Amino acid sequence: MTTENELIKKSYYRRLIDVSNNEHPIKILGEMYQEEMQKEQPDVSFIRFAQGEVYFLNNDFEAAIFKWQHPLDDELFPWAQKNIADAHMELGLLDYAENFYKEVETDSVTLKSEVLLSLFSLYIQQNDLEKSVATIKNAVELNPDYEGVTEIARRYFEEIQDWGNAVELAVNEVIRTESAVWIDVLQGYANEGHTSNYEPHYFTEVLLELFHLDKQSFERLVEGLWNSYRDSAFYFEWLEEINQLLLNVDWEPTYTWEKLPNLFQDAYFHLVSGKFFIRDISNLIRDHLSNWLELSSVSNGLVPATAILSWNESFPSDLNAALVLKAEHHYENSDRNKDNVRDGLELLNSIQAWAEKEGLLEGLNESMSPLPREYNLAEASPSRIHDLIKDALDYLLNQKLEMEDVILQDINWNGEMLKELHDYQRQISDQEEAKAEKIKNSFREAKNKLMESIEVQLPKLLQDCSSLVKEDSDYSKLLTLINEEMNNRIARYMKQNALPEFKQAFDGWIENCEMEFQESQVLCTEFTERINEQFNEEKVVLAGDFKVLEDWQRDIERISRMLLRPEKINILLRNNPSQLFLKGAGKLLGPLAKNKDMLVNRYKDYIENADYKEVTQETIKVLRQQLELFEESLEWDVERFFKEPEEKLNNLIEEVQVNMEEQSNALNQIQENPELYRDPLTLFELRLRQYELVNMINANR
């Protein structure tokens, strides 16, 4: 029967040849092949298989594949399939190799393992992480005792940092082999924190295995798991799991536990640190205290014993009588606690840390005055520390009612402040509305007065141009000359009369606007002073935007320039009947002296009685448009003046509302969840009682 080891190493050919023969195996096997073929019923399959091995070992992979593809013995056929896949691997034809590996069908666990390991190597070369992991896991599951397979899997999982599969492998191997090597591996994973994502129950079986196998290994693994779970979401679940496990094992009274007592002690003080509600820890505490005392010897059982006795005093119905009696026995027979001063200072620090979180540290320190910031352990006495702790707790117990009163006062103050702020907001809004209306009306009045003045003066100015008609005038050009003069007179009027009137009107308007804004600013300043006085700080400055006046002044100046450059207008050269008649008559009758009186009168009459309304409106059209546009923007500009004060008031109102809501929530929380404040103080008192019990023992030793 061929040994599988020979087939794995491709050394099957050695059993067919004389190892003492110095000729090359290819020559020897070739001669054997020819000799076999001379037989009546030759069987050369085993020779072909051996020839394939030799070709493979000499890197002639194509020849090896050719030999292994011929019909072979049933025993050798699946190995030949595997070898063909190996040859394709060596040729770099990975896809072909994968297909050949998958075609291997065999009952041999060894061959299955070899195929899986080869596929594992192939998938690594292909950088196919998913298939690599699945294949090595299959190899381990198929035959974990196969040489090196679990070690290969471990190294690979660690290399790719697949800690989930690495931890699972280690747990299974500890349970399966009870090997110290795998115990160390699992402890290493726990110490490095790679176990923290597993539910604690996952490790119960392996922990039980180690508890019965090796107590020291059990402790080391428990320590590693404990530390990895300490800051995870599974911490409480872990404490419940380890306590239940220890409650259901048979203890060995002769074994001295080295690590577990300190782990249980640290966990206990963490549970009663004031960070958790009593209702959430009470069920856990019962089992925890029982196990902690069981793990401690009588001589070093003072801390767990006092923890049990103080808990029993605070919550008499929680612990069974047998546990309390056992704790009393430990208490009476235990050694002194040399770290009691340090424990007292740690409790005091815990109280101060909690007070700081609650915003009570300053008052607490004042109530405990004189309080050294730091103690040296040559300096602090247990009795002094005890008194400080008691003073601190008395102060904090009285603070709950005072805290509610302070919050209520703050809520009421914020409510009153909110009313005042809304009133200020309303008054400023009223100011804005009133000032906008007043400013718009005064502007409209100035604008209309200016327009009316121009509308009255311009027609008179134009009518006075009748004096330009003389008997000796050149009537053929007279209308053109008078039209030119009319435009000149309009320009002089605009510059010399309308412009000063414009500036006087609107400069006065801006001055009045400034006075209106100053009145509003006085109100804003008054509100600013009231608000800052009530908040007792420079909370806000309510200031209007006086830049609005600068913008207005600039816009008015820009509009005024239009009065300096009025566009020329066709006044007397239009094609209406009267003007056409005068124009024709002037050309036709002008040269005839006897008709001049009639022409003079006719021209003068027309100029003096013409309707210049349309001309006037055309002259002031652009000016009117610009002033109307300016007028339309006034309301928005006034709003801009008040914008910053209103925004600051809005922000302050929102801030006060948020503060009021937060204070209301805080008050509701205190009233609806009294345990938020009560439980930490209850636990601090419990720890103080434990400190007193330890002091009593120390004083008597």
C-alpha cells in the first residue's frame, strides 16, 4: 500500500527504482516502461505516475502533466489530479489550477487536507481574502490534527488581522487540545483587546475547561477578558457571566487565588462609584460579593467582608444570612488594611469628582474648609479623612433641595426676562413701523413740494420768452432761436433755483431723519443698559445702523446732479397746427414789412398762452422717477437701521428660551428621577460605612 507521505512529497517513484543505481531516474523508469510494454497485458499506470513525479521535480511541468493525464490506477488517480493542479500552479496558470483542485474526488482525509492547503496558497496569490479565509477554515474543520494546519491558520489570521477568526480558532483549540501553547495564544488575544467584541457567554466553555485544568491559566485568561471588557458595552454582561460561572463550580479551598480578588475588588468599587443606578447593580452585587468573599482568604478578607456588612446595613433584605455570617467571621479574623488611608482619599476624590460633574465642587470645597488640596499619606489620618468625607456628604445631601430652589429661581428669572425681552422687541418693532411711516411721509412731502414748485415756475419762465419776439426778428428762424433760449432758461433755472431748493429740502429731510434715528437709538441704548444690568454682564449692545444716512446722502447727491444737466427739449418745433402755422407764416410773410405787427402779436400770443405742462413733465420726468425709486426703498432702508438690534434681541430671546428649557428639564429630571442625585450619595454613604468598619478593625489590631 502506497504511503500518503510519499504521495505528498512526490517521492513515490523511489519505491520503483533501486536507490543504489546511479543512473538517472528518468532512464531507469523509461527502461521499466519499455520492459512492461513487452508483456501480454502490460500495466504501466504506476510507472507513468512515477515518471510524472520525476518530471515535476525537474521542473518539466508540461511533461509531468502529460504523464498524469493518462489513465491511472484508482488509488493514484486522485493524487494525479492534485499533482496536475500543482503543475499548473508552478506554471502560474492559477485559474486552471483551481479548477483541477476542485475536480479531485477522494475519501482520503489527507488528500482533502492537501488540496485545501494548496487552494489556500492559490487564493493568497490571487489576493482573494474571502476565499483564503473560508478555505483555511475548512481545512481546520476537516482535520485540525493535520500537521501544521491550525498553526498556518493562526499565523494567517494574525497577518490579516482577522481577530474574529483568530479568537474562534484559539478558543476551539484550547477546548480541543488543552494545549498550553493555545492557552497562551488566547490569553494574548484577550490582553490585546481582541476579544472585546464577543458576547461574554462565548468564553464560558473555555473558562470552565481552564478552571478544572489549570487555575493559574484560568486566572490569567479571566484577567485578560476582564480588562478587554472593562470599557466595552459588554462590561455588565461580562460581570454577570463570570459571577454565574463561579457560583456553579466546585471550589478548591487549598488554592490561593492571586488575581481574581483584586479584579473583584476593583469591579465592586467601580459599581458603587456613583456612576450607576442602584437598581441596575443590586442584583449583580449579591453574586459579586458572594464570589469575592469566596475568593479571599480569612486573613485578607477585610475589604470584601466590610463591603458585605456595609451593603447589608444599607439594604438589609438583599443578602442572605449565611453570607453575612461568613462576612462577619472574616471581619473578626482578618488582618489590618494598610491601604485604608489611601482608600479614604480615593473615596474623597470620588465624591469631589462627582460634585464637580454636578457643578457643586466650589461650594463643597468651601463647606469642607480648611481642605488641603493634596494629602501626603505621612500627613492624613483616618479620622480626619472620615470627618472630611462626612462633612462632604452632609453638604451634598442638603444641596438637593437648594439646587431645586436655585433652578426654580432661575426658571422664574428667565421667564420674567423673556417677557421683558419680548416687550423690548415689540417696542422696537413699533418704532421701526412708526419711523418708516414718518420718514416716508416727510420725503414724499419734500418731493411733492419740489415738483409743484418746478411745475409752477417753468411755464412762467417759458411764457416770459415772448419778449424775445421783435418787429425786426428774423421770423424764418425765430422759433428755432426762441426754442434754444427756452432750453437755456430751463437749464439756468434748474441750476440757480431748483438745485438750491432741492438741496435745502432734502438736506433738511436727512437732518430730520437723523433726529428720528437718534430718538430710536436712545430707546435701544436704554434697553441695552437694562438688559446688561439684569444679566450683570455686557450681554448685548443694541445699535442702529447709521450708515443708512450716509447711503441716503450719497443717493440724494447723485440725484441732484440731474438738475445740472437737463436734456434739451423740442418745445416750439413740434408739428402741431399752431406751430406749423407760425413756422409757415414766418417764412412766407416775414419779408413783408406791412405784416410784421400782425406776426409779432401772433407769435407773442402763442408763446404767452401755450400749454407748457407736457414740456414741464418731460423736463422733470427722470428726476421724478429717481426720487420715486428712492422713496420706494425707504422702508427697506429703515428696516436695515433696526436690523441688528432686532437680530440681537431675537438671539437673546432664543438663548433665554433654551436656558429656560434646560433648567425645566433639569428640574423635571430631579423631581421625576430622584435616583439621579440620591443613588450616588447613598453609595458614597455605603462606602463611608465600609471605611468606618475598616478603621474599627485597624484600631483594634
